[in-house]
Amino acid sequence: MKKANFHVLRESKMDTILTEGGYMSSTIDNKQLRNKEVLKKAVRAIADYLDLKHKKRGFQTK
């Protein structure tokens, strides 16, 4: 895990993370990034890693 001084992280009014899930210039990654089921699995994996539990709208910390 790294820390960086990115605007999207620094200026947010809430807790944030920035992940790299693939490259839009890669035809394989591009196809996967447009697949809702793949994105749902990625979100679930990140939430599980961060020990977040699902709620009706979004995620909340335990």
C-alpha cells in the first residue's frame, strides 16, 4: 500500500482510496472494466480487504 498527494485523495471530504484496476489502453482490461459483474467482484474484494460490510446503499465500516 502506498500513500500519495493526489488531488482526488487530498481534497475529498470523506475517507478515500484510489485503486488501479487496469488500463483503458489494454483491449483485455478495457473489456473487463466495462463488465458489471467483474466490477462487482472487484468492489467486493476491496471491501472485504478493508473489512467493510455491505449495507443497502454503499458500504459502511464495521
